[in-house]
Amino acid sequence: MGKHILIGTFLLISMFLMLGSLAAAESTPLTETKIDYTGYREIEVGKGAVYQIEITNTGTHEKEYEIMPKAEAIREIGSYSIDPSDKIILKAGKKEAIYIYISVEKQITGRAVIPVEIKTGFSSTNIELVARSIAPAQPKDEVSPPFAAAFKIAVIMALVIIILIAIILSIIKMRKKEEEELEKDFNQEVEENVETYY
């Protein structure tokens, strides 16, 4: 029985040591890696933005990197995709750009912060991408000089005057035609009366 207690104690101690080393390994900062990125974008609702993250392996051996944006933070504003992949393998001294496309589908009040974890093995680091919602661009009203407005008014007034003159001339012409027809009819009647009188 003493043998079993000794083995059990040994197993418990080794489990605690392993868990402690795993916890220490998980919190190890990312070394031999250079990360360049621009973390701030202004985005219109209904559109998206691309965040470029450039990862350089400054170490002496090949590393596999995993890029993990916090999905819950992105779901609050829209959706995302990663190009070419959320996992890349870099040889020593090599670099590669990762593109995270974030589509803003919901209105953001203020700024939205999206944590992104970059992990290799048991080492990791966090960066923050910031999205700020802006209103869609409104076309600027062209400011016209004062003489342009006066010119528009003058053209409109000239058109109105021309239309009025055309109406008045057509009325005068119609009256003149009617008078000529009346005079012609009157002259015919007078001639008929004169002929019958003689």
C-alpha cells in the first residue's frame, strides 16, 4: 500500500508540474517574430475595410503562425474573412502579409475594438484592430456664384416673357382672322342686298 501512495504522490506532483509548465508556456510572449500592421480604419456601414498584418519570422527555424480574430467582437459589427489563410508557415527570415477583411453590417457607436491573437506553438501575442463607423460620403453641393443664380432667374423670366408674347400674338392673329371673315361675310351680304335692291 505504501508503494501505491508513493506512485500516486509522484503522479500528482508530475501533473501539477506539467500543468504549471503548460500554463507558463501558454503565456510565453511571441519571440523571434516581427509584426507590422495598421490597426485603425474608418468604415462606412455596408462596406468593409482591409487590415494588412505583415508577419516576419526573425528566428533561425521554420514556424507555423495562426491568426485568430476574436469572433464575438466581429459578430457585433458584421463579418470577416482572412486571406490567404488563418494559418501560415514561414521559413527563417521570411515574411508574409495576411489580410483581414472586416465588413461592417451594423451601426457602430464610437469605435469597435477587435482583438487578434497571433500564435506560434505555445507563444502568442495580441494586437487590436480598431474600426470606426462613418456616415456615407454625401456629395457636396456646388456653391454657385451670385451671378449664376441671377442668370438662371433672367433666363426663366425671358422664357416666360417669350411664351406670353407668343400667346398674345396668336390671340391677336386669331381675332384678326375672325374680323376678316366677318368683314368678308358682311361684304358678301351687302353685295347680295345691293344686287337684290337694284
